Amino acid sequence: MTFKTKLMAAATALMTLPLMASADTIAIITPSHDNPFFKAEADGAAAKAEELGYETMVLVHDDDANKQSELFDSAIAAGVAAIILDNAGADASVAAVQKAKDAGIPSFLIDREITETGVAVSQIVSNNYQGAQLGAEEFVALMGEEGKYAELVGKESDTNAGIRSQGYHDVIDQYPELEMVAQQTANWSQTEAFTVMESMLQANPDIKGVISGNDTMAMGAWAALEAAGRTDVIVVGFDGSNDVRDSILAGGIKATVLQPAYAQAQMAVMQADQFLKTGSTGLDEKQLMDCVLVNGDNAGQLETFALQ
């Protein structure tokens, strides 16, 4: 092989190597930042990582497990130190997290669990059942323990959707005068919730309340109710978003349940830092953070998924 041929071969080899990140880079992978909850997660994780001296690689999987797998491939190829993940499906995400573990890259999960233990280092989630019960108790009180209501359910592949719905019903179903006349998924989407709420109203014009699996759907439902001149309908959400805070303060939506997205993401980064430095977080893999009811009494204290 001539010198020129060797030089060309070396250049070709360099071009085929993955773009390398610093060994001190933390990848942050979440659903779309169009939802302020997930943006708060990403912002919180990135801020804490940079404060601790890490570079960040912020990626979005759009609740698509195949895209998530490709992002994991990219993070692994880039040689990141750790991955912070709000996953794209409890079952569908196990393989991606295992793939990272096999490559020597630890994953720290937030907001949503996966169906396996021992694959991720940490799974830090809000106590969705406890939070849903708080929201349901407030809903029951606002409804005066009677009347027809509808439920907007989250994405079926998301474990949290089922847990929240169960928490709601374990409280509401104790009141026989509360009658659920409609229940439908709006897939965590504001636009979809608007359309679903329109249909629910047409089929059930005497509806008195709506309980929603998240704030984004609650906002869509409230927009549809406003458009129909039904601002008398009681709406309760879940997440603790600034949008719903503003609606509560304006006399619209009545309540939400705060789950601390920003703090949770920062906690995951701190545990990643601890693990990278010592080989252990010193904590159990599964960790629950309690939720807080937000209504007219404390909505003014809410800012970016945290009570000030």
C-alpha cells in the first residue's frame, strides 16, 4: 500500500467514527418539549448537570419507542457518561435501557417507570396514585358528591395514565351519586382533548365535571367548554403547569395536582453524579415523590412545576 493510499484509508476511517461527546456529557432524553412538563424536566436536568460541570446532550423521542432506541444508539456512540430518561413506554423502553447498561452507561429514569428492575440505576417517579387521590378528593368536594362527569385518560402505553385513573376511581367510585358518563383517552394532547371534549359535550349536554389525567388535556377540555359557553363545568387536572395555574387564578380550571418535574429531574442528575463518582447512589432503585394539591388557595405560589 502506497503512502497516499494509507493516508486516504486513515482519513476514511476517521470519517466513519461516531461523533464523540465528552466523557463528562450527560444525555437527557424526554418526550416533546411542546408539553411544558417535559420541557421543565429537560431544563431542570440540564441546569443541574451544567452546575455540576457536565456538558449536556438534550434529545426528544416524541413518545416513539423506535426513535428513542435510535437516540440511545446515538448517545452510546457518542460515549456519554450517563442518561437521564423520561421514557417512551414501560415495556418498550426496557431494551434501550438494557442496551445502554451493556455499553457501560447507567440510566436514571424520571416520571415514568419501566417494567423491569435492575436495568436502570434509579427510577424516580411521582407518587401518581397518591396524587390522583388528592385530585379526586378535591373533585368530589367541588362536585358536591353528585352529578355526571367525564374522564380524560392519558396515553395507554404510559403506566402513569392507568395509575392516575385508578387513583381517581378508588376515591370517586365511593360516591354513588357521581356518575361517569364518558371516559376516553386524549393521549396527553391538548388538541385531541379539545376534540374529545366537544364530542363528550354533544353526547352528554348535562355534564357537570371533567377530571383529567394531565394538565395539557385539562387545558384542551377547558377551551372546548369555553367555546361551548359551559364555563360552569368543574375541571380538575394533574401536573401543576403554569398554564393551569393561570386558569385557576382566572377562575377557570378549579384545581390540579403538582408533581415536581423540575426537582425530580435535578434529583436524577445528582444521583447520576454520585453514581459516576462512587459507583452507588446509596438509594433504592425505585423512589417515590409525593404530589401536592394546587387550587385557588396556593396557585399563586406555583412556578414551573414547583411551589415557591
